Amino acid sequence: MKQFQNLRVVVTGGTGFIGSHLVEKLLTLGAEVTVIDNLLHGNKLEHLGRHQNLSLYEGDVRDIGVVSEALKDKDLVFHLAAIVGVEETQLAPSEVLDVEIQGTLNVLNSAVNNGIKRVVFASSSEVYGDLVEPMKEDGPFYPKSTYAIAKLVGEEYCQAFHQKYGLDYTCLRYFNVYGPHQDERFVITRFMKRVLCHKPILIYGNGQQTRDFTYIDDSVSMTLLAGIKPEARCQAINIGTGIATAICELADLIATSMDSKVPPKLAYINYDDKRPRKIEIFSRVADITKAGKLLQYEPETTLASGIRKYIDWQLDKRR
């Protein structure tokens, strides 16, 4: 991690959930960080104030002028800007394509024009669709949403820019990252807040859908390693834990971890327009063999301890 000292790094989507944690870690490592973000969902870096090694470009990655200016004289780019959340991507499929494809092209073109060494592209486990067995980086792929298709297109563009211009890249397929500063569009935060408000935990379908929940600190550590390790260049790598957890089990774990005086109830509800059954993923877990081999890193935080950390943060925030 000493390699980040004085490294000039750009983080697109840097005021978002994963982006803000990544930026904070980069600053503690001594990097000079430039953030591009449209602040559509607020600014999770406000508490840093005017940090001497942090610059913020308030703009959209679809604006080539903003991207080109921000990438001048930089060494490395973490491209995290995206429209995220099932509801968000369902409501604006055309905008998802625009942000993911045009925004990624702007980043890649600007990286080439500025002689940047590597772009780390935030892809998603959504590209795999439904698979009962652990998901491996070489597929198969069964994308079920516009968002998933757009992420696969972004990965293909990364490969194309490497072949044509020699630009190094790493594509990271994140599996259900959670932790402090995540908003209610995501399941763990939503479940916690309903318990805190003494409301039933709402579960779509029968709750047997499985996910691979990865704590934010582990995700950031693996992201940083992917940015500097030579072995990670020109690869797609899963960022997960290799452990599948059913949504109903997750709800029980959160309920018992909250130490609520009134035991929360679980309420099973039908799918709706916000979360159509046709795009639901019913089975998801990462094969992390490649991450262990190339990054020499394995996740350190269990789901139980990660949820405990997140609950403590939520309670401190409320107090």
C-alpha cells in the first residue's frame, strides 16, 4: 500500500457509498485524490472538509470536458460512477445505458489521451444472472437487466481499449457490498432501519434468494490491491466472500443483532413494479479463487461481525 504515497488518483462516483470509503482510504495512504461526482445522492465526503489532498469536480462522467480536465496529469483511475439500485435502474433504463456506456467511454478515452497507466472499472455480479454454483470470472453470463448488460459492455470496452491503445485495466465484479454510509436502496440498510423504526422487515418472495454480502472494508482493500498489483492487470476479478446467505437468514441475523426490546416481525410480500420478479436474482455467490491468487487477499469480516459493526455505526449516528 506504500505505492499510493503521492500517487495522483481519480475516483469517479467518489462521493457515493463505495467511492467515499475508497477516497478516505486513499487519503490516509498519502495519495492525491481527485473526485468526479454529480452529487445526485449527496456528498458522503462532506465531513472531510477542505482536505489538502482532495479535489472535487462536481459534474457528470457523460461530460467529456469535466472528465478530460479531471484526468490531466493523473496516474490511476477508479471508475465507480454509475446509476445503482434496482428501483433506480428500472425507472431510467436509457439513462443507465448512457451513464454506463458514454461515461465509461469518456473515462477510457481521457485516460488514453492523458497517458494514464491503469483504469479500474467497477463492474457488478449482476452480469452473471442466476447461477446455482459459485460464479467464476469466465462465466457463463446471463444478464437479466439493462444495468447488467451495460456493465458487460463496459468490460468489453476496457478490453478493446487495451487491445487498441495498450491501456491497462482491471474489472471488479462487486458482490453486495454493505456497511456505514450505505443508503436505504439496499437490503441490509433497509432491514436495519425498519427494525430501528419498530416496523416489520419486508421480504420479497419467500426469502430463499441468496446473496454474497461483502463488508465495505474488505471491498476497499481488494479494490486498492487491484489498482496496484501487476498480476491484476487486464483481468476481471470477483470481489466477494464465497459465502451464500439467504435473505430470510439475513433478516433473522439483523433482527437478533439489533437487541430490540420488541422482536421485529418478518413480512413476506409479492414482487411489484419497483422490483419485478423477472429481473430478480435467486442465487448468487462468488468464486473468489482468482482474487485470492492474484491479490493475495481474502475477506476478513464475517457477515455477523460486519453487521454488528454496521449496527453500532447506525446507533451512534442516531444518538
